Amino acid sequence: MSTDAPTSPDTDPDPASAWLAGARADVARDPDTITRAFALAARRVGRGPLHPASDPAGVVHGTVDDAARAALVVALADAVGTGPDCAGRLTTLYHQGDGAERRGVLRGLDALTERGDVGDLVPAGLDLALDALRANDPSLVAAAVGPFGSRHLDQHTWRHAVLKLVFQGVSLAAVHDLDARADAELDRMARDFAAERRAAGRTVPADLDLLTGTSIRTGTTKD
């Protein structure tokens, strides 16, 4: 089927799901179709947040089109494997895409990581995650510290990514396995950051308390 074919609400009660199922099937038959499907995803499934109550902007947990593109990445990996061909295709999708499409690639790497099937994509995926962490777009930074980033980013880079989210005002709920990876050096960096904020007369973000054994703002010890 063509990924650009219109759907009819009269015959299809869920056009978004039908489009995604068709697009995934197209990718399975012809992996080259992923390029057009990636570009069409937001128009076909929407751009709303996955968790509107807790994440109305879709920065922390992603958006509906993020999830659709992630599903397309999984379909691509199923079709061509997780070797150099897939790595090259994902790299092209990322660098030729806009911010939303770049998030989709990163969220797709997360999906593959969560099912234990990232294969040989780690070097290319790390390059993409590092590129995202250099961006000023909070949604890209958040996408880079999901399951793939938590598994594969080195500790130094990961710590700075966590603090960048705090600086950007993004909830640390975006960080996968935060408790497992947080360490004494991150604690120190969080305290230094809080001290700089106080010295400048600025508010200390509440999320910094998640990185230390005490409340930076009140000095109280956590239970």
C-alpha cells in the first residue's frame, strides 16, 4: 500500500493506527519507504504528548509521532537487521530530518534497546545521541538519555546530560535508570550547580535534590 493513501473515518475507526500498520508493512517489504513514512508520521498520527497529564509538551516522555517513528525504526531493524545497513539508514534519517524526526530515531533506538535487540547499532547510535546532547532543543536532549543512552553513554557524558536537563528546566523523569547511574561525582556537580545558582540569586531547581543525599534547597537529609 502507499503510505500516502487517504483513510476514511467511515470505514476505519482509527486512521492513525491503520496508517502506522500499513507503513510498517511497507517498510518490511521495502525498507526505502521509511524515509517518506518518517516525513508523513506527524500528519498521519498527530503530534500530541503521550502522557498529556504529566508531560503536556511531550518533552519528557515523547509524543505520538515519536512513538510512531520509533515503531518504524523497529520495523526497519526487523527488515534489514541491526548491522551497517540499518546504521547507515538511521544516520541518514537523523541528519536529514527535523527535530521531531531526530527524536524518532533516538526513540527507536530506545525501543530496540528495551527489547534487547540493538545489535551492531551502538557506535552509530552513540554518535547520534552525542549530536542530540549538543543541541539546545530540550526534547532532543531528553530523548538522548532514554534506555539507549542510559545503557551506552559513558559516565562523564551522561552526568553532563543530566545536568543539562536540569539547566533547561526539564524533569529528570526523562532520564532512564537515573538512580542506578547516579554517583558521587554527579552529587558533587549538582551541589556546585546549586551553589552557583544561589550565588547568582537564582532559584535552585527542585530536581537537583534527586541527585544528592540531602535537600539542596533546605539542607534536610532524605529518608
